[in-house]
Amino acid sequence: MTRELRLAGIRTEMYLGEEKGLGKQLQYANRQQIPLAVIIGGDEFAKDEVTIKNLKLGAQLQDKKKAEGKERDEWLQLSRSVQVSVPRPAFVERIRSMLTT
């Protein structure tokens, strides 16, 4: 998958650190200011899917968590788009579209 992204011209880093927990890996990505994380665990592999987490949007939404009224509705809608599952064959194009929005 890393190779597919790089061949598509998308700068990519594969986590090779010692920390094995997903939370630690996502913290690492945040520290490196990586905008998207691709997650493929056993569940995703079995379904031939990839989960894409928009770390940049998630960080922005953390700042607005206490919004009220219309802002709250907008926040809720955006928060549902922070993490999406896509079919494995479509993940490169979905990442490309997420990076351009």
C-alpha cells in the first residue's frame, strides 16, 4: 500500500517505531503533522477495506468541541467524516481527494 501511494505521487511514511498500539502510532503521526492515517487491521483486511483517518480535521475539531447551536450541528457532521472506510481498490483515489479538500 505504501508503494501504491508513492507511485501515485502521494508522500507516504510507514510507521516502523517500537510502539505497537494504534494510539501511539496516531500520536506519532500527529507529531509529524501527517494529515491522514491509513489503518488496515484484521477487520479491514477481512472486508478488503481500508480505514482512513483525517488527523488534520480531527485536530481542528478538537478546538471547536464546545460549539453550540448551528456550529454544533456543523461540528457533528464534520466529526462523522474524520474516519471513513473505503474499499481497498479505491483507497488511493479517496486519499487523493481528501488531501485536496
